[in-house]
Amino acid sequence: MTATTSTTSTGLQAQDLCFGYQGRAVIDSVSLELQPGTLTALVGPNGAGKSTLLHLLQGRLKASSGAVHCLTSIALMPQRAAIDWSFPITVLEMVKLGRPFRQRMRGTEDVDQLLERVGMTSMRNRRLSRLSGGQQQRVLLARALMQQSGVLLLDEPCSAIDPPTREHLLNVMRQQADSGQTLLVSSHDWGSALNSYDRVVVLDGKVLACGTPAEVRERLSDITCMMGSQCCD
């Protein structure tokens, strides 16, 4: 059975998604529901299938079975390592690439507003190759926000960056959720997930837990048993 796509009244819903490589299951009967205007953390160890799940939800990968239901557009902010930062364009030009193709000849007022929100106004004319890791993450977030999607999936947006930048990006994501956008954020940071998000999904090929941070905290001992010492790295 192949995956299907239809609509739902919720932000996004996945039912029994399965996916594997060369006969090895990576995503095994994963179901989840994201309510509109919520900020959800997707946590799990390396190899848990977090990036794969985001690509399945966004449609970049095709599930072997299951269904994704969504009424609105879905955007994906990829991991920083997936981008060629030697590409000879500026920060401003990179963020403009987030626009739908038919809108790319417009002015830059909306781009400048997003750059201000992520704290990159002074870098608008800087080449990508001259950015630090934290600055690159800010640019990727601005580019993703430029798509104005109803659902935004973010793949490790706060990894390998300094605490002030991490806090700033989390604040921007919180503002997006408060404005009605639905966000799912993959992360290795259990502390942040359990303190800064509305809901938490624990993934290790399968969904091991899903709920509010308080509900997931109550299950931490069980999750540790299922996942081993990698659980709260």
C-alpha cells in the first residue's frame, strides 16, 4: 500500500507511516497529530528517523504505506549541513529564494522585515561563505518563514549554535506558533524540549511517547529503558 494525502481540520496528521531503506525499517507505523498554533519538539537519538519523518511529512520522501493529511502548505527548514554555503549569493538573496517563484521579482521590504526578526539586518549583503554557524541558522529560518506556510518543519535548527542564538531562534518559533503557524522541530536537546515546547514527540523508529512536556517527563524512566543511555544525551 502506498501513502496517500488528503485534508483534515487539524494542522497536520500522519497515520501509520512506514518507510525503510534496503529492507531496513526506519519509520515503523508512526502516527501523530499537530494542532494548529502549537510548537512541538521531535526528540530521539541519532538514527531515530527524525529527519526521515520530516521529509515524509513534507513530501520529499514517499512512504511505503500510511497517510499524511493536511489542509495547508508545508515548508521544511533543512539541516544546515544540507546547504552549500559556498554558493556565491548574499544573505538577502538567500532569503528571497524562500518566496514562491512568481514573487521573486518583488522588492525587499518583506525580506528586510524577516532579517530584522532573526537578527540579521546588518548581514543582509554579506556572502553566505562568510557567515558563522549561528548566522547560517538564522538565515535558514528566515528563508523558511518567507514561504508563509501553515505548517513549518524544522530539522535541527538549534544544533551547534551558541545559547543566545538558540534562545533567539526559540523565541521566533514561539512567536510563529502564537500567530497560528504549526511547527514541528527535531532536536537532540531534551532540556529545551521539556521546558520550551507545547508538546513533545519521542521517536526511535516508532513513537515511544507523545504529549505535553509534563506527560513525557512522567514516562522518562520507561523511555530510558526502551532507548538506553542515548535517551537524554
